[in-house]
Amino acid sequence: DAGVIQSPRHEVTEMGQEVTLRCKPISGHDYLFWYRQTMMRGLELLIYFNNNVPIDDSGMPEDRFSAKMPNASFSTLKIQPSEPRDSAVYFCASSFGGRYEDEQFFGPGTRLTVL
Amino acid sequence: QQQVKQSPQSLIVQKGGIPIINCAYENTAFDYFPWYQQFPGKGPALLIAIRPDVSEKKEGRFTISFNKSAKQFSLHIMDSQPGDSATYFCAATGGSNYKLTFGKGTLLTVNP
């Protein structure tokens, strides 16, 4: 298995532009998570899905952020409009099963820079 | 509100040393405590995990010690190697909440 795939790996954009980050979870996994990592705040959970349905989006910072999972093999995290404080590494992770002990497998991340 | 506090922020040891990373939590509903290892440019990967019904768990050179009454747990790396140089995150979850709450990470450097 190729693991969790994220694209792009790096994104540089200007303030006010729309940014779309993409994730392909491991085949068969029914949970998908979006995290943000910054030096100041560490690793934070933004939102997670179960069977393509958003379960908890309480970590989404504000309305500029939105996430979708149209099918079991694809999810997007969109920021519109982007701001410099959104600069961070965004990780997607997936897991199989409904127990919290089930291992979350992380993708390589997307490093976002908003100028 | 930071629910999992991790220390130190960074740690430098010589090869063969035993680095110790500490974490403390506040939420008594937490009952699963994993540690993740992250290399530069990579996503975190699960290293070892413990439940509070045991006080210690070993996997190879990695050991978690758990003190339920103090709400603290720590990671020990025996005979550390330069290849162990990475950022280590403790985390916690439990109750009805599927979320992992992470500590802020410890950057470990093992010198040859």
C-alpha cells in the first residue's frame, strides 16, 4: 500500500487566494483526519470524518476553512481566503476501525506558505 | 487550554544515553496514551502506546512509564542511536472522544 497520499507537498500562495489541499487515505480505512502543525500550537486536529461523514469539526479555526470527503478515497481541505497566519504544515491521516486505539497513519504533509 | 503538557522542548544526548521525555495530562477521561515519532519532512508515525491499567510497557529500546495518580507518563529510549534523532510527540485520548490531543513535541538529537 502506498500509504496516505497528500498533494501538493508544498504550496506558496498570496494572501487572499484560495488554497485546496488534497488527501487520499489508505484503501479500506474508514476514518480520515485533518491536522495542522505549527511551532506555536503544535499538532492540532481540525476535523475528522467517518465513512465520508464529518463527525467533529470543532477544531476548524474559522469559516474560511472547509473540508469535504466526496468519497472514501478522496478528501479536500480548502482555505478561502487564505491569510499569512494559515502558514503551517497540514497533515491528513487515516485509520481503520472505530476504536481510538486504532492507529492513525499520517501522510507526508503539505507545507503551506501564505505571503 | 493545553491538555497535554510535554517537556523538555529539546534534548541532546550522546549515543548510548537514555533520553527521557515527560508528559502530563489533565483530563481524567483520557485512557489511551500513544507516542509518535516524526522525522523531518515526514508525518508522525506511531511508536508505542499504553493504557493506564499497566505502569510500564516496553517495545524494543522504547519504554513508556505511566503514573496514573500523578497523571504523568514518560518515554525512555534505551541505548539511544543517532537514527533516533527526531521529534517525539506524546498524545492522549479517551472517553467518548475519538480525538488525539498532542503534546507540543520534543526535538531529540543523539550525537554520535
